[in-house]
Amino acid sequence: MSTTLKVAVLGAAGRMGATVCRAVEGADDLELVARLDAGDPVDASTLAGADVAVDFTVPSATEANVHAVLDAGAHAVVGTTGWDDASRGRVTEHLGRVNSGRPDGQGLGVLIAPNFGLSAVLAMTFAAKAARYFESAEVIELHHPDKVDAPSGTARHTAAAVARARSEAGLTAMPDATESGVEARGADVDGVRVHAVRLRGLVAHEEILFGNVGEQLVIRQDSFDRVSFMPGVLLAVREVVSRPGLTVGLENVLDLS
Amino acid sequence: MSTTLKVAVLGAAGRMGATVCRAVEGADDLELVARLDAGDPVDASTLAGADVAVDFTVPSATEANVHAVLDAGAHAVVGTTGWDDASRGRVTEHLGRVNSGRPDGQGLGVLIAPNFGLSAVLAMTFAAKAARYFESAEVIELHHPDKVDAPSGTARHTAAAVARARSEAGLTAMPDATESGVEARGADVDGVRVHAVRLRGLVAHEEILFGNVGEQLVIRQDSFDRVSFMPGVLLAVREVVSRPGLTVGLENVLDLS
Amino acid sequence: MSTTLKVAVLGAAGRMGATVCRAVEGADDLELVARLDAGDPVDASTLAGADVAVDFTVPSATEANVHAVLDAGAHAVVGTTGWDDASRGRVTEHLGRVNSGRPDGQGLGVLIAPNFGLSAVLAMTFAAKAARYFESAEVIELHHPDKVDAPSGTARHTAAAVARARSEAGLTAMPDATESGVEARGADVDGVRVHAVRLRGLVAHEEILFGNVGEQLVIRQDSFDRVSFMPGVLLAVREVVSRPGLTVGLENVLDLS
Amino acid sequence: MSTTLKVAVLGAAGRMGATVCRAVEGADDLELVARLDAGDPVDASTLAGADVAVDFTVPSATEANVHAVLDAGAHAVVGTTGWDDASRGRVTEHLGRVNSGRPDGQGLGVLIAPNFGLSAVLAMTFAAKAARYFESAEVIELHHPDKVDAPSGTARHTAAAVARARSEAGLTAMPDATESGVEARGADVDGVRVHAVRLRGLVAHEEILFGNVGEQLVIRQDSFDRVSFMPGVLLAVREVVSRPGLTVGLENVLDLS
């Protein structure tokens, strides 16, 4: 592999794909070698020698794309949603097959991440680590008012991770004397209260609050723009080449030791 | 009246009353002349020449105290809860009677305030003023987890004031596309969403968020300790002597022009 | 005047001007009747019957534009910088002359505003009102790291307004025991400390913090995008027609009573 | 060792020491067996069978106390300041000597921590981990106005840790186009800007801000009261018994994997 990584973008005409193309072109250590879109075949020829293919397509196409990328001998970074245990299992199996025939240290890798926002991923990761040390924890997510679901998927995942960490540390239910007006206390996600604010002018924001007697820890992240996902996508591109097999979640390629 | 105001405290043995006594003693322009408690008669003799009596007693005693203070020729500042239209009406009537017999500019005043926290009162006042200029508005209140009611009275009043200001300005419903998970969207107070956070370590906090396309205004207040009410109580003592009649709410003696 | 206000935009090809054009076109009660740019004459003919002309041009052109707008019988809203006492004085004189010949209630108005951000203007206004009630006050402004001056003009104005309000209320210097490391305490603007943060990802944000024993009030505003100025510009357009004479500052057309 | 840990407190009459005594008495799994103060000898007899001794005394006494505690066969948790490389070295040597004569898994431990605030320690730890992933980073610390030094020691340590992490990750200087008004940009700690706010009503608070294009991560911690150190002290007591040798910093006994 050359010192410059060659990158193909699948879904290059979409909003995220186009943003990825610009980000790759703006990075000194990366070279954009192919832009593919709906209808384009995905094979060694169209991937044009790419080391890594980045997939921001649609749920109905993404799994087939990944298999085709592996068949062409490239690594894959996937930001498309729609993956489940079955489709991830088939990719793991494919990776095992293809990597058994490759020299040591040159195995192919696939990184699937539901969220490439570094601030969002770090906030969630830190929140899970902090959870066991505090008596109380709540999540507030704030989004633009055109969002149709509440609370956000990120907030749900964060609350679930906080709840899991509390449970593993043997913590019991949080203190809460509320007798009236429980509808003001937000949604209950595994025992963690999650509040959803919808405000014109905002994009996507999350705040995790932790409290002990006399102290508070607040972790907040703000995503102002979809370009905020690019540092995470580029990081994934650079990391996937040295991580054979399937990795799920950007947090697993961050160095947080 | 001397340049030093003489102050009596009713309910001097209670937590708030005792704190008021210390605050009065610490103020150069005020002199503590009487501390009265449950069982003590309230009259010209026990009030000891006080210009102003501050009442932090109990709902069952406060109205009778105010009438007795007026009969003794003193002004009153009241922080006790439990007042309604009827009891306020009787005080207004009493003030009319007693002030008709007093020289111009020397009428007695009574100031009843549900909240003496300057930051809380200012936050609510500013929120009501800002409300007409923003497409979206929501309220988050945060308290210690031993609080039994949600949302807090202050948050309810704030939300109601925001709703009233929006209505007066002809604003219609806020944008909100939420289709699923509405339980994460908090309580609905006159069309304004109010979220209640309960966290060990906190005392009493409120945040009002306003949003337009591309901008946000946030007004936040923190009450860390009951001593935070003292600047408001002392301000009320100094202002009530020049405001004959009944005044309800500390915001009405603030100079916000 | 019809119930729909006719609006001309001067500097329509600039970034702000173009944004104003789109905002006017998107407003039901406004009609965009002229777009003028550098080199275009400004007169009754080119203004095409506009009730109000909005000037987002350049400092070297803005005063002449305003005089020409008045000669054409239209009101003016000005967002261009570069005004001083002398140029404002000439506009006041011109307004006096032209309004003396117009029927009562139909005088022309000119509104010059250095900032059309509603959240920014409200934050500054509220901060000035709150200042007299707190022992401590500090300002934190946060901007993108390409900004060359610190602290921001808005933060300077805010701090000066806070200082003036404190002085008028007879407050003395704020408590500050700092003996070492005063360089961490920010810039001193009339006795108010102002801190400037420069962070990639931010746009323009300001926080004013007030403190008393046991309590804090924080007023924060965020400008995420230049479109955030549009509600303020449209408000100015609607208000200027009923405010003959010169008005400086958007806060003076807000209803904050 | 019994399932209930026996604890001695050195400096029990001081403010921190007295608070530790109450916290130990309030914990089901701990038993307070000795309260020692200035002038009391520290030996096996006065420590009364304590498994762990907690030292909140004075810089001039703390090292001698730790040696005496080790001689008595107990573990030590130290919150007193004044330690340097030399004194820490002597404790390490003492620990080596005494632990060589003890059965495996029963070695004595000493934990010295400059800060027992969990929220403060976690904020600093997370900030160091996040630092490598962001283009910009700044620190704001906020304290009561009676503090004589700026910026706070915690903020200095945080900024230094952020700078070290950036350097290790190969990051260069942060973007900052400031040409005028650099005094508003705070203190420079190893290239990281640190701002110190002093506000009546506050106690001890720290905010670390990170920014990339389009996103922000903020980690904030609030210490409202010295009781906030107690969860950290109790955690240290429980952990030190299974960590032979010298440990410096509460973060090293936290489980952040």
C-alpha cells in the first residue's frame, strides 16, 4: 500500500457522499480514486485500485456493496443505516473467508458506524465510563423541530449505556421523589430519564448530566453541521486498514486508553 | 422615618426568618428591632417601632400578621405562601382604609412575593419579554431529587408567562414535528414544553431556551442556597416604604425600564 | 401605504443583501420591488415605489444611499457599518427637513443598527437591566478562530453597558482577590472582565454571567448563521415606517416594557 | 481483613477531616475506629486496628504521618498537599521495604491525591483523552472571588494534560488569528488558553471546550461544596487496600477501561 491511501466513495452523489468526496480531496494523505452511485457496478474495475471504499448509500444496497468491496480486495467504511445481526454476521463470515487467504497483517477490515461525529461518540463513551461514579444521571437531547422521533437514537443509546454501566457497578435506582407531574420527567430508557427539546435554530445536541452530593459533571456535544462527521469518517478510513475483521462503532477505533 | 430603616422579623426562629435576621443585621442601612415567633403577639409594642415587618411564618398565620402590622402603622414584606385572591383582597381593602387617613406620600405598603431570588425573578421577567421574538421556546428546570412535584412552580409560572406573551404578540403554535416518543417532550404548560431534571447535588435551577432560524437565546438561573434570597428580601424592605398599597411579585419593584 | 410593505434592497448582490432579498420574498406581508447594487443610481425610479429601503452596502456608500432614499420619500433600514456622530447628525438634519413637510404621522424614519441579531440584542439589553442587581458580572464571548480582534465588539458594548448600569446604581468595584495570574482574568472593559474564546466549529456566541451570594444568572446567545439576522431585519422594516426620525440600535424598536 | 473496613482519620478536627469522619460513619461498609489530631501520636495503638488511615492534616506533618501509618501496618489515603518527588520517593522506598516482608496480595498501599472530586478528576481525565481528536481546545475555570491565584491548579493541570495529549498525537498549534486584544485571550498554559472567571456565588467549576469544523464537545464540572470530595475519599479508602505500593492521583484507581 502506498503512503497515500486510495479511497472510493459509494453514494458519491448523495449529500453525505458528496461531503465525503470533498473531505477526501482536502486531505493530504488520501486520494479520491472513484465516485460511484446508484446503478454503477461495484467491482475491482470501478473501484479503481481503492484501498478503502466508503459507503453512504441506502439500506437496501449497503450490504451487497460491502460484499462486492471485499471481493475486490478493499477495506470498507460504512455509514449507511439498516444493518442487523444477520447482515453483520454474513460480513463477518465473508471477512473470515477472505482473510484466511491473505498474509498476516494484511487482512481486510470493515468498519460500520451509526455515528461518525467525534464529539457525539466521545460524549457517549465518556458518559458510559462516568456513570458508575454518580448517584444520578439524566440525558437531555436538543434538536431542530422538524425531527419526527423522540428521543433521538443517540440519546437512547447513551441512556442505555449509562444504565448498563450503573447495573454492572451494582448501582440501584436513582433517587427521585417525584409524586406529581411525572410527565415533566421525560422518557424512561432503562431507568434513565431522557428529555427531548425541539427548538428552531438548533441542529443536533446532547447533554449528559451526572450528580453526587455537592458536585455535578456535564458532558455536552453539539453538531452544528453535517461536515462535523468528516473528521470521524477520515479517521475511520485511516484506521480500518490496520484493523482486520468487523468493527462496529467509531469508539472502537479511538485511542481512549 | 430615620435614614436607617427599622425592621422586625416575624418567624424569626424559622430557617428563612433566621437568615433574614442575619441579613438585616449585616446591612448598614437597616436595623433589626424585633424578632417575633409563633405565639408572640404582633402589635405596636412588640414591633418596637419597626418601619417594615418581614413575614416568613406559615400560611395559617401570615394574613393575620399583615393586618396586625398595618394596624401598628408599619409596612410589610411577605415571603410566606398560602395567599389567594380573597386574602389579597382583604389586605387591599385594609390598605385603602388606613392609607386614606395618612398624609400624601406616607401611605403604607405591602409586598407579597412568592420568590425573592433575584436571578429567578429576573430570568422569568426577561423570558416573558423575549418570548414574542422567537419561533420556539422551552423551559428546563433542574432540582435536587427530593422534590416531590414536577415541574416546579417557578417553571410553570415562567412557561405560562412565555405562553401569554406569545399569544399577545399573535404567535401561533411552535413548530414540532414529533410523531413518536412524545413522552420525552416534557409537560405541556399552555403550549410551552417544560422538562424537569432531578439530580443529586443540584438545588434549584431554571433554563429558558428560545430559538429562531440560526440563533438561540438561553436565560439560566441557579439558586445554590437559601441565602440567595436575601438580596431580594432586603431590596423589598427598602422599596416597600415608597410603594403604598399592595404589590405582588418582586419583579414589580425592580427597575427594568 | 398598502397593507403589504414594498421593500428595496441596496447591496442586493452581497452576501447579507442576497440573504435579505430571500427573507423579504419569504415574508407574506412584504414585497421585494427592487434590487440595487454598486453602480446603480438610487432614486425614486430605481426604488420602484419602495416604502422601505434596506442598505447592506459598504461604509463608503451607505450615507449617500440614505440621503437618496429619503429624497425619494422612503424609509431606510441600515445594517452597513461606518457611521459616526457627524454622518448620523446629517441624517437627523435631513429627516427634520423632509418630515417638516409631511403630514403628521407620516414622517420618514431611518433605523441604523450595528447588530440585527435578536438574541444578541436581547442578551445585551437584558444584561444592562440585570447588572445593577448583582455583586459580580463577567462576559465570555466565543467565536471561530479566524476572527482577528478580541474581544468582539458586541462583548465590548455589553461590558460597557453593564459597567454603566452598575455605576448609575451606585455599585462599586466587583470583588476580586486575584493576586497572581491576572493574565488569566481576561480584558478589563470599564471594570468588567471580558474573556475571548476562539474555537473551531463556533460562529458567534456571548455569555454574560452575574453572581450574588448563593445565586447566578447567565444570559447566553448563539448566532449559528448569518440567516439569524433576518428576523431582526424584517422586524426593523416593519417598525421603521411608524418611527419617524433617526433610531440607532434594534433594541429601540423592541417592545420590552 | 473483615468485610467492614476499619478507618482512622488524621486531622479529624479540621474541616475536611471532620467531613471525612461523618462520611465514614455514614457508610455501611466502613467503621470509624480512630480520630487523631495535631499532637496525637500516630502508632499501632492510636490507630486502633485501622485498615486504612486517611490523612487530611498539614504539609509539615503529612509525610511523617504516612511513614508512621505504614509502620503500624495500615494503608494510607492522603489528601494533604505539600508532596514532592523526594517525599514521594521516600514513601515508595518504605513501601518496598515493608511489602517485601508481607505475603503476596497483602502489600500495603498509599494513595496520594491532589483532588478527590470525582467530577473534577473525571473531567480532567476525559479532557486528556478527547484532546487528540479536536483542532481547538480551551479551558474556562470559574471560582468564588476570594480566590487569590489564577488560573486554578486544576485548570493548569487540565490544560497541561490537554497540551501533552495533543503533542503526543502530533497536533500542531491551534488556529488563532487574533491580532489585537490578546489580553482577552486568557493565560497560555503550554499553548492552551485558560480563562479564569471570578463570580460571587460560585464555588469551583471548570469547563473544557473542544472544537472541530461543525462540532463542539464541552466537559463541565461543578463543585458546589466540600462534601463533594467524600465519594472520592471513600472510593480511595476501598481501593487502596488492593493496590500495593504508591499511587498518585485518584484517576488511577478509577475503572475507566
